[in-house]
Amino acid sequence: MTESSKLSKPVIIPGGGIGGCACALALSQKGFSSIVLEQSPEFGEIGAGIQLGPNVHKMFIRLGIDKAIQDIAFYPNNLIMNDALTGEEITRVDLGKDFRKRFNAPYGVIHRADLHDTIIDACRHSKLIDLHTSVKMVDYEETTNGVTVHTEGGDNYNGAALIAADGLWSMVRPKIVGDRKPRVSGHIAYRAVLPIKDVPEPVLNDDVVLWAGPKTHLVHYKLRRGELFNIVAVFHSDKYEEGWDAFGDPKELEERFSNERPEVHMLLDKIESWRMWVLCDREPVKTWSKGKVTLLGDAAHPMLQYLAAGAGMAIEDSVVLAELLERNDGDFEATFKQYEQARYLRTGRVQTTARIYGDIYHAAGVVGELRTMMLSARDPKNYDGVAWLYDGV
Ligand SMILES: Cc1cc2nc3c(=O)[nH]c(=O)nc-3n(C[C@H](O)[C@H](O)[C@H](O)COP(=O)(O)OP(=O)(O)OC[C@H]3O[C@@H](n4cnc5c(N)ncnc54)[C@H](O)[C@@H]3O)c2cc1C
């Protein structure tokens, strides 16, 4: 790894989530220094799982962290969709050797904290990355030869450019894109992680399983080499307007999933403490850069999680951006324009397809029956429908 920067001033990256840290790592590998400013007192992700398609594993190779990820991830055998009312299997995607051969990489699931820690560890090994916590950006301005970021604590950071990885509620985005608050979808997600020994036998397997019910779904899979078990329960509600990461109410879940299969209830009954998310997204946009400032990850293209691809898109953004910056010899304005051109159709497709997947998972009545009829005819080893996503960049 190059140890001296190609830049006289570092890139400033507000936001030390998966996107911001992956971006700092990708830039460092091309010889560009950066400062990551994270508002929280510590870098970290909440306890929950994350799915990573083969497109993301190819990015891990380019970031040099593929071995570390393999040591801590879990590699499921199938993606399975079951009917949450009848228990009938609707469809499955076989993730075995044919899948790996087709995409030249596996499909994995990982604890968010394990993914984040792996990226942070790699960042800490680079002299080109400065990681700061408890630093909240409150404003920024472009100067003649770079950017200045102002923080809540009254400090200023001067940099060559700004890559805002400050998430769904990005404070940089309104200045560039000019849109308002994110769209509240009316869908709520409850998430929890169980030690594997607490998982009831009938639901314990090596697959990612989704129970699709009317206006609800529940997903579960093993994590951390099979030591943990991730559960996500999603339902429609107009009770919440917006919010992020609060405690959820188990009684509400019982109500929403009341008519569903015993397997679903076995898992709901096991969890005492849920974390809750009000799911939001935005319409895709074509432009998210201005001068020496750009957006990355959820700040640029927030999406519903139904394709399990938001973090993967942030990691892809990082690799693409760093490679373009190298190709453009550190010219930020040219790079940022090319980067959004390279990314907006792919990320826009994930944003819009994720909404459609939500409708498919939550279909009820005749629409639900039609969904089952159409999907049950699928060959589990036909990967044509997912190739646009998993082939990657
Ligand atoms: C229920 C659920 C399930 C999901 N499942 C998957 C999945 O299976 N696969 C997948 O790929 N994706 C999944 N996602 C999406 C994924 O979590 C996000 O797309 C991803 O975390 C976005 O990363 P990010 O770094 O862009 O933003 P964030 O993770 O939101 O990080 C932004 C960071 O910026 C910091 N910050 C914000 N403002 C400031 C400021 N002013 N100054 C300094 N710091 C600031 C925040 O504290 C935060 O650390 C899921 C999302 C949800 C809600």
C-alpha cells in the first residue's frame, strides 16, 4: 500500500458508516489520503445481519479484505421464500456451486458489526486514513482550492474535496440535490439477533428464509460462521412518521403476524428486545455532485432494504470512485461527474426494484396467489433475473 499521499490535502469524508469507511479504504489503496468524521462517540453498527451478493464479494477482493470477510461470514445454501399463511414454499434460489460458478463469487451473510470492524481494521492499517469520532459536521463550503468543513465543536477541517457518506438524513444532500426529507414508506422493520443455541429446531437451517405474508414478511438466517441467528420482521403501519433505531414493541408484532405460521411465532416469541426502523427511501436522481463535493451510499441513493443491497451499493460506489480518481490523476470535479454517471442507473435500478420486491413479498389475496403461481414455476438454478445485480460493476 502506498504510504505517502498523492494529494497535498486529504479528502474529507463526513460519515463513518460502512460507506464512509469503505470509501476511505478504497481511496487509500489508490494513494489518496482522507479524514473520516463520525458524529458518534465510537465507530460501530447495531447488532443485525446484512446480506452480501457476489457483486460485493468482488469489491472485497479489490479492497483486500476478502479473506477477513470469509473468516467471519456465513454462506447459506439457498434463498427461500415461503408463504407465511400456508407454509408452502413459493420459490428458491440455489446458492450452491452452480451459483458460485455463474457469478464467480459466493452469496454471504454477515453481522453488520463484523463487516464494519473488518473495514475499520483495514483503515487503521493505513497511514493515509485519519479516523475521528465525536465530530459532527454542521456545515461546509467550497473554497478556491478545496473545501472547508465546520463542526459542532467549532473546529474547521480543510480538504481537497468532500465525499459525504452521512446517510439517509444527509445534511450535504439538500445543498446539492435540493430535495426535501426522505419518503416515509409506511413499512416498519424490527430486528433482533439470537445466540444459535436459542433458535427453535424447526426453523434452524443453513438457508436465508423469507416468510411472505399479507403486508408483512419475516426473514431469518445464521450469522458469524453460524454462531448467531438474525431475524428481521417487517410490516405496514401508518403509526410512525419517521425515525431510526428505537426500541420496538413485541405486542405490536404479535398483532401484525397473528394469522401466520407457527414457525413465525416461534421466532417472535423468542425475542424480548427488538430494535425498530421506520423504512424510508427517495426517488432516484441523476446528479449528486457539485464541484468538489459529492455524495456516497445512502446519502446519494437511499433504498428500501428488500433487495438487501444498500450497503453493497455504498461499497461499490467507493471502489468505482477511487478507481476513477486514480484514472483522472486526482482531478475531483471530473471524477465526481464520471462517478455519478457510472452509478446513477445501477443504483436507481436497485432503488426502484426494491420497492417492487416489497410489493411481491407483501402481496395479499388474489395478487398473492398470482405471485405464488408465477414464482413457483421458477427454476432454482436460473439466475437470469438476478444477474444484473450480482454480476456487479
Ligand atoms: C432493516 C434493514 C436491513 C438492511 N439489510 C441490508 C442487507 O441485507 N444488505 C445490504 O447491502 N444493505 C442492507 N441495508 C441497507 C444498509 O444498511 C445501508 O444501505 C447502509 O448501511 C448505508 O451505509 P452508509 O454508510 O451510506 O450510511 P449509514 O450507515 O447511515 O452511515 C452514515 C454515518 O454517518 C454518520 N453521520 C451522519 N451525519 C453526520 C454528520 N453531520 N457528521 C458526522 N457524521 C455523520 C452517522 O452517524 C453514520 O455513522 C439494510 C437496511 C435496513 C434498514
